[in-house]
Amino acid sequence: MSNTPIVYVVDDDIGVRKALSFLLVSAGLNVRVYESAKAFLDEVQDPGRCCIVTDVRMPGIDGLEFIRRLHGRGLNVPVVVMTGHADIPLAVEAMKVGAIDFLEKPFREDRFLEVVRFALVCDEKSVRKNQELLRTQARLQSLSQRERQVLDGLVAGKANKMIAHELNISIRTVEIHRSNVMSKMEAKSLSELIRMALFLEVATGN
């Protein structure tokens, strides 16, 4: 999958697909169009760096169900929904299930491009966060069982003396393990080490 971001346009109206495709290409963006959410889901397994622009009302799988199915596959990509004036409540509901913004038709071209570029920035931040998560997880897995126990104690705010008492080891041994943890986790300070551990906890739910 290319590192160049892609804008996926999903709309059952061929006129809308052609117009938005032309606009996006003219703005220097890569675009792929699909006539339905089903067509997208059947073809795209790994969307890569992207955002999705979809109509909220479509035959078969509508915009809301589309977002739910994306999340069901673990694809938490930025989604922008397009809606008619009468469908504003539906667009709000789409944001509740994960859309990052909605565009009310008819919309200005500059507004459309602004929202799309914002969505691509959101995806880039998500990619960087996932990369950081994978690196931090790999470092954590390099720790020995005892080093993990010392790390848990540090994150819980316990002093070396208390950790030593609870693990039935000397304070000097705790200091050695603590130094090893700092080195393996590539943490420059205790606060950075704790930030890493809390980041993992929040990101993984553990």
C-alpha cells in the first residue's frame, strides 16, 4: 500500500462521484470512487492512509451502517458524511458513531477541500500514534518479568524502598532493575517512563 494518502468517495450518484473526483484530482489529491458502501467493503481490505467521504443516505448500506462496519473491521479511518438539508439529524447521528465531520449539500468547493484536508491530517496523526504504540509495546515486551514488576510499582507511584519490600529484594536490586527499565524503554526521565506506561494502558485498555 502506497504511503500517499487516498480520498475514497462513496456515493450512489454518478454525477456526485465525477464532480468530487475532478475537484480532488485538481487539488492534487489521489481519489478512488465507489458507487456503494458494499462495493468499497468488498474491494478494500487495507485502505492505507486515507479519509472516506460518503453520502449518509444510500441504497443498501447507508452511511451510519458503513461507519459501524468499518469499525467492526478495526478500520478507524476518518469519515466525512455528506447530507441533504433534511438529513442533519442523521448526520449528527453519524458523528456520534464516529464520523469526524459532515457536509451539507450543496457545499462550496473550498469548504469541501478544507474538510478533506483536515480529515487527512487526522489520519496522519492516527498513523503516528499507532507507530508509537507499536514501538512502545515492543520495548515493553523486552522487559523481564521482574523489570515489569518494578515498572508497575513505579507507575503506581511507589518509592524504591516500598517496591523492594513488596518484591522481597534489596533496594539496590530495585535500582538496577529501574535503570534497566529506563534503558530498555528509552525513557529519559521517570515522568517520560510513566507517560509511556499510561499511554499503553489507555491505548490497549489494559
